[in-house]
Amino acid sequence: MGLYNYIKTKTECPNCHTRIDGWQGKMLVDKLGYHLLDGFMKVKLGDIKFGEMHNVCKNCHYFVKYRIRNGSLGKPKIEKPVKSRLSK
């Protein structure tokens, strides 16, 4: 696993509605147009012009991904868990 930014936001899993507090962010650009380096940095959702964030729900184990545009979340993209990953 590489470096990532930590996005603090209280967003629910679109599958089971469990709250997910922290998300991993990639390819983030702030409101001034600067790329945020992938390193363990805490950023707020409202400070991001565009990028994406993702996490795995601890309740239903779905992979959830959102695109970020102007501090707002787009439609979520979810993937079902793979049984072989859960059995390890």
C-alpha cells in the first residue's frame, strides 16, 4: 500500500448506512489548484477542489469510492466484497 491522504468526514456506507469516519484520498487538488502530495496528511472534504476518496465498510465489507468535486461528493461507486478476501 502506498501513501495517501486522510479525509475526515462523517459519510455513511451507501450499502448498509454504517457511518465511516475516515477515508483514504488520492489525486487531491485543493481550492487554489495545488496538488496535495500523497503522504499522511489530514484534510477536510470542503478544502478539496477535486479528487477521490475510498474505504472499505467495516460492517458490510463493501469497497466504497466517491469522486470529489468542489468539496462535494458525487454518486458513490460500490463493489461487493470478494469472499476469498473475507476468509483470510
